[in-house]
Amino acid sequence: MKMYLNRADQIAEEIQEQIFAGSFKDGERLDEIRLAEQFGVSRTPLREALKKVALLGIVEKIPNRGVFVHQPGPIELLEMFEVMSELESICGRLAANEFPSLL
């Protein structure tokens, strides 16, 4: 069971899961009113959750238009994996320098 700091964190996770499960199509606009009703919250925590999801890059917030699902294409996915690979190697080097006795 995951522990959440607040309701917005929980909603953000649930929206992510729905997007990954295919409940929303690429480019689909997320209806704030419907989502707020679905989660039983006002639009304020929902908007906070959508901001959190936007930071992950799986939705795009367009001012005065709304929030739209953004599923990365093959090139963008490759770029993301390259960045993750580099970050993992940096973390490994830092850990090895910090804790050499564990090697």
C-alpha cells in the first residue's frame, strides 16, 4: 500500500495509471469537471494533480485550452531511455565513490 502526502498525489497516480492503461487516447483533452466528479474532489486538488502529471511529460497543459494526453513517440522514448541510462550510470559512480567499502 502506497503512502501519499495528499489527495492530489493519489489522484495524479490514478490518472497516470488510467493513461498507461489506455483509458485516454493520445491528444485527448482531459475534462476537469468530469475528473473532479470521478475522484470526488473539487477542481483545486485535481488541477494540482494534473500539474504533477504534466511534470512527467505524459500530459501537456496548454494555457486557455486545457490539459491533453501526450504519449511519447518512438524517438522521444529512445531519448528518454538514453537520459535514464546516463542518470543511472552517474548514480552508480556516485554511490561507488561514497561507499567504496561495499564494492
